[in-house]
Amino acid sequence: MSNAIAINDPEFDTEVIQASQPVLVYFWAAWCGPCRLMSPVINWAAENYSDRLKVVKMEVDPNQVTVKQYQVEGVPALRLFQGSQLIASSEGAIAKPKLISFLDPHLN
């Protein structure tokens, strides 16, 4: 079973910007109730999209550089990258069907 990979500020460039495939970044916090609801959906995406998408998770409190750079206003938040380009973003908890409709238009 594939789960989202936990990363931090120093790893962001290597794991996201230089990735060879699109990357979904899931911003979360330990104190965030909706984040606990989203975690299984994010892990589902990591499992089911593993052939065409890399999924990483980043805790917001210890990673303020990336949070500020990509204007994460609240958690949970999603940012979808293709290379160095931010191609889609979402804030707030979303269910699996909405996550699918968020991802599918950007993936081949």
C-alpha cells in the first residue's frame, strides 16, 4: 500500500519541483480536525494514482517557508504541481469524488 510521502521545506525542491511526474502536495496540521478526515482520501490517491502522480504531505507548522511561498491560508490544502508550475489548488476538506474531479483534468 502506497502512502503519501512526508516532506519538509528543504526537500520541497527535490521532491516536488524537480519531480518527473505531477505532484500533489497535501498541506495539513496535527491540530486540524478536517485534516484527519482527509488523510485516508490522500492515501487513497497515493495508492490509486501512483502510476501518474506523486503524492506528498507537508505539515504546515514546521514548514513555514513553503507555506508562505505557496500562500497556504488554511488546512487542509492541496497544491498540484507539474514541474515548477502550480497548476491547481484547493483549500478545505474535500471528499474522494471531488478529489478525483480535482486531479483527473490534469493527468493523462
